[in-house]
Amino acid sequence: MVDAMEITSSPPPVCLADFAELARSVLPPQVWDYVDGGSGSEVTLAGNRTALDRVGVLPRVLTGVATPRLRTRLLGREYAMPVGVAPMAYQRLVHPDGEVALAAAARAAEVPYLASILGSTPIEQVTATGAEVWFQLYWLRDRGLVTDVLARARDAGCRALVVTVDVPVLGRRFRDLRNAFRLPPELVAANLPGGRDDLAHGGTPGVNPVAVDSGAAFAPALRWADLRWLGEHCELPLVVKGVLDPADAVRAVDAGARAVVVSNHGGRQLDGAPASATMLPEVVAAVGGRCEVLLDSGIRGGGDVLRALALGADGALVGRPMLWALAAGGQAGANTALTLLADELRDALALAGCADPAAARDLRTVPMG
Ligand SMILES: Cc1cc2nc3c(=O)[nH]c(=O)nc-3n(C[C@H](O)[C@H](O)[C@H](O)COP(=O)(O)O)c2cc1C
């Protein structure tokens, strides 16, 4: 692993993409593939970038804005910018400090940290960083375990419950299958009851042990009634992550969601699903202000956050770039990544003539090219 000193000594990263090469150079190839890869032919993974690149944002001039304010309210709480760290499993795969380092960086940047139920650090240690933690749930087959883990998240001080709904089964990830990718023995899903993830450590060629493990633990056949049940049994604000269809977004609001995350899981689930950015305007129109709307999948800088806002989102989540930064430099790397994001977003808002994120939602977008 490189440490923060090395990051500052060589040409320092000037954008999030610079962390990708640093991460690639320090991670074992199969871990890099697990982070970087998507499902199937990775058409949706590539489409996320293409779609964002095709969003032209029409800047306004002479608006009198010098230094835009980034502060934003999400789920009734104030954050330093309309950006959160997306939930990602097993962060100690890429750096020994894992979840604690990313959460501490989120705390320093005053942005929400979304903690995966598949975290490799117990949720209590994550909230002990002082970060604003939103707990992300994959629905377990055993409903008793669902209520147990929810109580644990609430007692640990989590601020929101994010239920991910786009994983009825794990997407077929060819890179992981070819690598027979499995978790190292010392890495466990620290928020699941002991031994739950034994299967994730197996190793049969052509089989993805992480997928086998998820299939055993997670309930595959959820319905809207289950979501309503969750809304009624959880005191935390409910966020539904992994919605692309505007009609589903409306159903989520009707079931009690305070926010939806328009996401295709970073191209890791249904290959061939449309880019999240493509569906965002329709989702925003369909929910008509009844819930907040966040975007993820392909966000790689402040300019992309501006695009998300201009397409009508209230904020965006950043996934892989935070793991790149963590791999490259631990918490210091993640701090740098979030500082770069804030600086880029401030500049992008200024260049578009916007005083704050709310003003960006009134910008016009035009197809690029
Ligand atoms: C290595 C990795 C692990 C992930 N684990 C989870 C998870 O445990 N729960 C979840 O809801 N989403 C998970 N995701 C999806 C992210 O939350 C997010 O939707 C996606 O990474 C956004 O796309 P981006 O990486 O292009 O920014 C994971 C993504 C990656 C890359």
C-alpha cells in the first residue's frame, strides 16, 4: 500500500480518476477486478459514463456569483455538500483501515457515509468515528435477523436506513467468476451473525463464492408489502436504493420512502439496464417533490455532481472513486478525494453561475455533441 506521504510526494492527484491508477498499482489484480468490474459484458457499467458525458449543462453568465455555497440538507440534516459515500461491501479488502478510514474521511468532509450491511467492520466502530452514518440493508432471509440488525444500527446512532432493492440475486460478474474471487479468511461480514459468510471464502473455479454467500443470506423474492413493513418497523428515515423505473420510484414513496437512489449499482447488477443518469429526469418528474432523489453510478467528479443536480437530483453518491482513494492512501487518500470533489463542485457551480446546489437544479441541460 502507498501511504499519504507517498501520495503527496509524487505528482499529487488532481482529480478522482488519478486515484484509479494509484489503486490499481497497489491492489492484487483480483481485488482490483472485484472493485472495478461490472456484470455481464459491462455494457451498463460503460453506459453510466457515456450517459453522464452526454449531459451538457448550459451555464448562466453574469449572475453575480463569486463563491457558491455547497451546504445542503438531505433527509432533514445539514451536510457540507450534496454528496455521500455510496455503500460498498468489505472495505478492508482494499486497505486495513477499511470502513473506519472512509467514515472518518466522510466525517471530516461533513458528508454522509453509507455503511454496507456487508461491512468488514462492526457498525458500532463505524459510527464511533462521529460520521453521519446511513445504514444500508440487504434484506436477510430471516426476518428476525432483519429486526435485530435494524435495532443494532439504530442503537449505534445511524441516521437513516437505506434498503437496496436491486439485488434479488447477485449480478453475474465475469471477472470475479474467472478469478474465482473469494474473500481472504481474515475478512468477515462484521454485521451479520457469526459464521454467516463462510461461503464467501470458498473457492471453486467458475463459481463466485461472494455470490453464493449473498444468495444464501439475502431474501430474493421481496415485494412492495415487505418495504411497507420495513417503513412501519423502522424509526429511521427510509431510503430506497436501486430504482430506475419512475413507476417504482412512486411505489417507493407510497411505501414510505423519504428518498430514492436512482442507481444501477454501478453497472454490477442487470447488464443492459439503462444508465442511472438517463432515467433520473423521469424519476424526478414522477415523484414530483414527494421525496428526495439521489443519483449514483458513474459519478467521478464535481462536474458530474453538477450534472446530477441539473437533471433534478438533490444529491449524488460516489462509489468506486472512494475505494480507489482508500486503497491508495487510507484516510488521507479519502480526505483528499472528498476535498477535490468539494473544490470541483464549487468551481462547477461558479462556472455555471449558481449560488448554491438548489440553483443548479434550475439549470438547463442539452445533449452533448
Ligand atoms: C466494490 C463494491 C461493493 C459494493 N457493495 C455494495 C453494497 O454492499 N451495498 C450496496 O447497496 N451497493 C453496493 N455497491 C454499489 C454502490 O453502492 C454504488 O451503487 C455504485 O458503486 C455506484 O457506482 P460507481 O461505483 O460508478 O460510483 C458496491 C459497489 C462496489 C464497486
